[in-house]
Amino acid sequence: MCLTDPIADMITRMRNAIAVGKESVIVPASKIKESILNVLLEEGYITSFERDSSNGFPCLKIFLKYYSNKPVIMHLKRISKPGCRAYCGFRNLKKVRGGLGISVVSTSAGVLSSEEARRRKLGGEVLIEVF
């Protein structure tokens, strides 16, 4: 199966799993997805994730986080798309929901949350928005 946008596929699988109350979801592995998941883990939006190759191809098993039987992730949106990339300088990185959410930004220093990118004065491609 050929995917045009593997990041959008990952967040769609996560949204669908959250909608039906699944504990975990499996997505094909890549370095950029792993970097995005590291940011979500550091910010407390997922419980954990692990690499798995038992099926013969590398994949990531993402353990979703719930609080009082409600998902921690309420909104997950792809910002920069293959057809329309969204780049932003550190001064223009907006706060998501007044600081209640984060953006995940791909910078020259790696994939960071918008808060960390602002702190390090780094701009880049805004990948996803989470709250």
C-alpha cells in the first residue's frame, strides 16, 4: 500500500482508535513518526509506544492515554500537508487553545513541541496540532 502522507495516516489511525476507546493502535514505523511520538510522550498525550517487528515489517504500537475514561487527546490535526507545507518562524508560532495544547514542529534541531521551539528560538515546519 502506497501512502502519500504517512503522518496523516498515523494521526487518522490514532483518532479512529480514540473514537472507539481502544487502548492501543499499530502504525507502520518511520523515524519522523517516532520523533512525533516522543514529543507526544514528553508532553503527556500518550502513555507510551514501542517498536515491534513481529509481523515481519517494522511497526509502532502506540498506547493511548485516558483520564476518567475520557481520552487525553481531544483534537489531533495535520497542519503541514504534502500539497501545502506550513512553515513558521519562532516568533510566529501561535499558542494552541491559549496554551492548553501544543504544535509539533520539525526544526533544524529535530522534532520539538512549539513551546520548546519558541524557547530555543527555532522555527520550522508545523506538522500537527494537539489538544
